[in-house]
Amino acid sequence: MTPAPKRGWLFWASAAAGWALILWGVRAALHDRIDTRPGQLARFLLGGALAHDLVLAPLVLLAGTALARIVRGRWRAPLQAALFVSGTLLLFTYPALRGYAHALHNPTSLPHNYAANLALVVGAVLVGTAAVAAVNASRR
């Protein structure tokens, strides 16, 4: 059995700073409870953590494993990177795609076509991935 690693002063200082920031955020959420709605915030954070750990992470692991078995050679790493970046973009833009911040009678609340913009950015990621893979293939 390996002994537990020793923690230095930098670890404990950053841990204390991190916990201080967390407590400051919780205090602010409770202090401004009308705006932050602590019950909904707690459900959102807990639901997000559960969705990540029980759904998203296993799907990413399964997709990465399947991709590693299907794609061989020089294309595997660039394709995995492209899928990772594209998935992150999709998760980041999901609230805008669903229109969660849309306010009635306010045309500036969500003024863009977020689905088209996401498609353009993911397309650029795929074109960049193909270019990197082609350059890597031509070097070898």
C-alpha cells in the first residue's frame, strides 16, 4: 500500500482560497436570494453534476473507446480532438439553442441564429481537423 502524498503549503493555501471563494459565492447567493433563487440554483448545480457524472461522462468514454477501435492511424487523435471540441461547443451553446434566455417583447434577448452559428463553428472545427490531419499525413 502506497503512503498518502504529502501536501505542501501551496496546496493548503490554494485549498483555503478555493473554499473562501465557494463560501463567498454561497453567501452572495443567499444574500441576494430574490435574484439567485437558491433552491433553483441548488437543483441546477446538483442536476448538472448528476447529468455529467451519470450521462455525459459515460457517453464520452464510450464514444472515445468506440472511436479508438474503429479509427486507426493518423486520423484517430485529430478526430477525437474534433469530437471533443464539437461536443464542448454544443454543450456551451445548448441554452441559447433552446432559447432559455428569450424574453418576450425583447428582440435583443437572443438576437442571433444560434443553430446556424453553431453549425458554422463546428464546420470550421472539422475543416481545421481535416487540414491538420492532412498536414500530418503529408509529413510522414
